[in-house]
Amino acid sequence: MVAYRATGSLSRFSAFRVPRSRGYVCRNFTGSSALLTTTHINYGVKGDVALHSEFTEVMDEIWASDQIRSVILISPKPGCFTVDADINMLVTCKTPQEVAQISQEAPITLEKLEKSTKPVVTAISESSLGGLEFAILCQYRIATKDRKTVLEVLLGILPGAGGAQRLPKMVGVPAAFDTMLTGRNIHADRAKKMGLVDQLVESLGPGLKLPEEQTIKYLEEVAITFAKGLADKISPKRDKGLVEKLSVCHNYSICQAQTKGLYPAPLKIIDMVKTGIEQGSDAGYLSESQKLGEFVMTKESKALMRLYHGQVLCKKNTSGAPQKEVKQLAILGAGMMEAGITQVSMDKGLKTILKDATLTGLGRGQQQVFKGLTDKVKKKALTSFERDSIFSNLTGQFDYHGFKKTDMVMDTVFEDLGFKHRVLQEVQAVTLDHCVFASNISALPISEITAISKRPEKVIGRHYFSPADKRQLLEMITTKKTSKDTSASAVAVHLKQGKVIIVVKDGPGFYTTRCLAPMMSEVIRILQEGVDPKKLDSLTTSLGFPMGAATLVDEVAKHVVKDLGKAFGEQSGGGNPELLTQLVSKSFLGHKSGEGFSICQGDVKSKNLNSDMDSILTSLKMPPKSEVSSDEDIQFVSEAVMCLQEGTLATPAEGDTGATFGLSFPLRLGGPFRFVDLYGTQKTVDGLKMYEAAYGKEFTPCQLLADHTNSPNKKFYQ
């Protein structure tokens, strides 16, 4: 049997550089090295059973062969080392014991890989989504020295394949905690410095093949050479030593402060590491599997995993490929928003024209773009050469010269219908028929802007969130006249920009602003009822919002909130609009003017309330409704469901993604639709009716919620 296994393995690897595959794992044999390639190593606790079995069998054959002295693991697909993120298996588990059983099976097999007597080299190109646990099992890791090469660890679940035991031994407890507790992406240079990566390989430029394909080929060749040189020379695993228990205790207090006790995962991770330190790896592995089983059954885990699925959905171009690729972009205006959009466009190779009416405005915009790129150089996400190369994609100008070559024009002028009409007519007069006009809006219906267009099928709306170079969400608004090709072109550009996209139907406020407006109006009412701004902030953040409600009004600016109230009228309800009128008249606009509910100094908000606000709040004070609690507000949720009912939203997943990524709805609740499923439709409707009786029809439950109460088993996520 042993002889058969040895010769069997050789038969699979005997053809030089000719790949053979039964299913998931493709095998090559080059000299004394085995090259294993797979487009997805869905391994470990989150793994695919068939892949698990095949990979284990292949590795057993390699270890039994005398001819094979080293192993290389690589994905032939550019941009993806592993996709260790098939969380569907966890979603289907019904009990903690099921999850724990899956988790306990993984470390047994993976430990054999970790303790391999033959060097195993892992070659990483660009994203290793969730693959950190797998990568640290191997004796050596090589990665491309590319700003897109990152080890990603944040998937909304706990380590479950021994990661919480191995990572602290490799990089030390403090660095391991920083990685596991924050989910922060680890770029290639930092990974090398930490000791997660042994060697970095420069990415290749254009040639006969695409740069990504050439880089993968080069990475493979380097990995093979590296593996051959390591054969029979395995060095002991680097061990930085486990820092004293004070580090664990310190991280407990930090986690408690940062999560406010709302997220159980970070504390469970600390417990896992603590168990491994005090009781050894075997006890640590058992702790991982047990705590993973417990966590996957929590509502927070289910919410985070559902959000992950929603994010993946919103990163796909369901409109198909555009007829003509957008290569030349023009952006109207050179403010902070426009500079952010310009940066994320040029960064992806798009030739970009930045147009502004004044030299001062244009210069300020160009400086902002250059500063943003320079900040990346300081963080070593870019080299100075790469920064200058990217910046060369930018052209600044005052007129429409060269706009005939543009494939898309982005208008970011302020939301005045007459001004929007004038700009649209000017642009369509100097651009070709295929050019897409994308107007940046937050409340104004795109159909009103399109009304005067000679090419309405080429007009689309989009809503960037500030700052545009950092915020992921992009809300794209279509009308009945928007062509499928226009949608495809816009989605393709926004995906290049790295955006998570929700596509919504036209209407006042679309989705996100429509949910935000009544929430802001309700904040004003709560303040008029006598709730202190500090207390309101505390109540809001205790639910999981990253920013207090009163602070949010300061950040949005009072005049904007006032305009939202006018735009939505009775639909938004809330407090007395006169309060906002008086605040605006006294220039208490919030962060923009330096004075709002709190005194603002630059980017730092002081803890001192603005005493000049007291007289205004007192003069417009209204008695609170004793039959309801002003500490609660579910109008946001009700408005979101109404958007789905009316067809503004296509799916609950897009609604939850938009609310969490765009409006910072608490991640632990998973978004408004997931919240209703977890909280209960009947309880939601009962709460709304209570508020309706006290405040009026702005709290009337929509028909879709009523339908769900009539069918108790009906949920937004089945």
C-alpha cells in the first residue's frame, strides 16, 4: 500500500509543468517541487468538505513521496490568494455543537501542514480575503509588493482554525490583538515588517500579457526557486514570545471601551488567546471551536455575516458590460468632494479632467488631490513614483476644451434645479452621444434634472458620501429613461473606484436621504422636549451608532437639515422648523461654522455645550409625551421598509448595506431589515402605533410591515 501511494503520487506529478486536476486542486511537478494551484482554498473552519478531503489526500501523497522535497501553494487567478470565506456553511448550522464540530476537524489536518517536514511556500498576490489563518500555517510566505496586496481578516466571525493560537506566537500578542480585534487590512510592507511575510516580490508592468497575469507567473517562478532552495532546510518557526498577561488584561479594557460591550467577538478572541497562553495550544484550539460555535449562534454574528453577503452582492455589476469602456472622465467643480472623487478615479488609471470656474478653486482642488496621494506615500501604500504617475492622469482646466473625448461627465454642482439644467445643457452640447452625464445629488429627483435633456437615456444620478475617497458606499439613481448601457457604464466606473453600490429608483431623497431626513427631524423634536444634547448622544451611541444624534446634526449642518425638512414636509414630521430657522440665523450651523450644539475647534469637538443655544431651546420647548419614551426612535426603520414597498429599493440586502455603509446604522443590528427580523415585526408595528397615537401619521406603519405581521413566519431574510 505504501509503495502504491508513493508511485501514485508520482504518477500525478510526473508530467513536467502539465497541470492535472480531479476537481479543486491542480497539480504540477517541477524538479523536486510540487506546485499546487487552486482558485479557491475554501479551507479550515469555513471550508468546503469536498475540497478539504481532496487537499488532505494530495498533501498525504506529497509527504509520502521521496521525490517531492518542497511544496508551493498559489492561486493562478490574479487578485486572489484564497477565498477562505464560504460562510454559507456556518449560516446553515443550527446549533453551537455543529459549528464546533466543523471547527474541531480543521486544526487536526491543518496542524499536519504546519508541522510538515517538507517546506511549504505560500505565494500571495493581492487580496487574501479571509486567508490569514491558512497562510500562517505554511512555513514560508511570499507576497507581491503591491499596494493591493493585503491580508484581510474581518469577515464578521471569529478565528476557528487555530488562528488565535498561531498568530500571537508568530508576531507577538500586541500585534496579533491589533490584527484580530480591529480587522485592519495588513498591506504587504507591514506584513513583511511584522514577520507575516518572508519575502516580497515586485509587481511587473505591461508586456505581452496583462500586468496581473505576468506578475502571477513571475511570483510562481520566484516561489519555485525559493522552495527548491529551502528543501531539507526548514528553519524553526519564528516565535516572538508571548507577552505577559498584562497585555491580555489591557486589551480587555480597551475592547470594552471601544465596543461598549455591544460586540461579543473581540472579547471572545481575547479569551481564546488567553486560554492558549495559560493552558497550551490544544486547550486553545478547543476554546476556539467552542467559542466560535457560541458566537455563530448570536444575533450579532448572523447580522454581520448577512452584511458580508450584502456587500459582496453590491460589488457586482449586474447591469452587464458597457458597450464602450469609460477611459476619459471629467468632473465639474474642484471642492473637497470633487477632489475625493478625482483621487479614487485617477488611482484606478482613469484619465480625469477637473474643471472649475476659478483659478483659486482649481488650484485648491488639485492640491487636495496631491495631498491625498502624498498621505498614501507617507503610509507606504504608494511610492512617490506611483503617486506622480497617478497624478499625471489629472488635467485641470476652466472651460469645456477636450470634453468631446470624455466618456463620462460627473456634475457635482450644488442642488439648484436651474443651475443643474444649465450645466447639463452645456455639457451635452460639447460631448458625443455616448457620453454619460452623472449628476451628484442627495435629495433632488434626477427625473427633474433629466426633463430638459436631449439624451435622457444617458443621464444618471449618483450620491457619493463624504469624504468620497474614504467612504465606501455609492448610491446610484436611475430613472425610467435610463438605458441599461448607461447603468452598466456607471457601475463599472464606480466599481473601479472601489465603491459598494446600491442601485435605487428615482424619487425625493431616494433611499439614504429619505431615511436620514425623518431621523434628523426627530432629533430636533427630542431636543425640544428637553433631552440634553449630551444625553441624546450617549443614548444614540449606546445603541451602536458610531456618532451621537446631536453631533450628527452638527456634522450635517443645520441649514442642510432645515432644507431636508422643507423637502420632505409632513413626511418627515419631527420638531418645530422654527428652531432650525433661528439656529441658522445665528450661524449655529455646527461643525461648518464652529458652533452648534457644541463648540467646535478645527477637527476637534470640545466637550462643552454651546450655552448660547439654551435660550433658543427654552423658547421653543415642548412638553414630552409621557406615554412614549423619547429615548427610542424607529422611524428610520419604518422609512426603509416603505422604500422597499414602493420599489425604491430592489432588495432588503441593498437597504441594509446602504444603511450601514452610508448612514452608519449599527453593524451589530445588521441594518433596518435585519433589525425587524431580529426584533420582531409585531413589536416593531406595535412601537410605531404607539408613536403614531402620540405624534401623528409620520409613524403610521406601512402596508408591507402589516403584511408581515399577518404572516408570522414571513421575514425579509428567509
